[in-house]
Amino acid sequence: MAEKTVDNYIAGLEESKARIIARVRKIILQAAPQAKESIKWAQPVYESNGPFAYTKAFKNDVNFGFWRGVDIKDPKGFLQGSGSKMRHVKLTSLDDVEESTFADFVRQAIELNRTKGDPTRSS
């Protein structure tokens, strides 16, 4: 059985989804070089003071999500969801990837975890 790595996760996807996740991964790691990257909950997860972002491929799209998404400033209205904390962006092509906006989301998410703590352990 292959080791559970983000590289292996991406390699197992159809090409269009693999390219979307690879682009989002690059944005995350450039905006948050200190982030820990791993596979958790069967998806790539990025952590700094707890998880702050994830990517997950679905049948028709890719989700790029944030644990504290409700607290992220999103003037363009990209973030979707109805839960009490998490929000995500649905991506169906590389054209949907907004590099500067998504990098800003990552920086905001890191700062929220820095000031509020691990979102899986705090309110």
C-alpha cells in the first residue's frame, strides 16, 4: 500500500482535479511556508496551530476549505457553506483559482489560528 502523502493523493486523481489541487497546494505553501502538510480525514490538510485549510476532490469539483471560514473576510463572496465554522470554495477548473484572493484567505486562516488557537480544540 502506498504511503499516504499529498503527492500520492494528487497522483491518484484525474488530471483536471490533480492540476487544481496542485495549484492550490502551491498557493498554500507559498503563503504559509511554515504550514505542516499531511493527509488527514482522507484529504490533504494544512496545519499551523491546528488545521486551517484542506483540499478535497469530489466527482464534479474540488473543495478548498477553511476550518475558520466564517471568520475570513471574503468581500468577493467566494466562500460557501452553512455550518457554524467551516467554509469552502468550489473549484471546477484552473480558471476558478484566484491566486491572490486564496493566498489572502490562507494568511487570514493562519492568523485566526494564531490568535484563537486550534479550531478542533476551541470554540
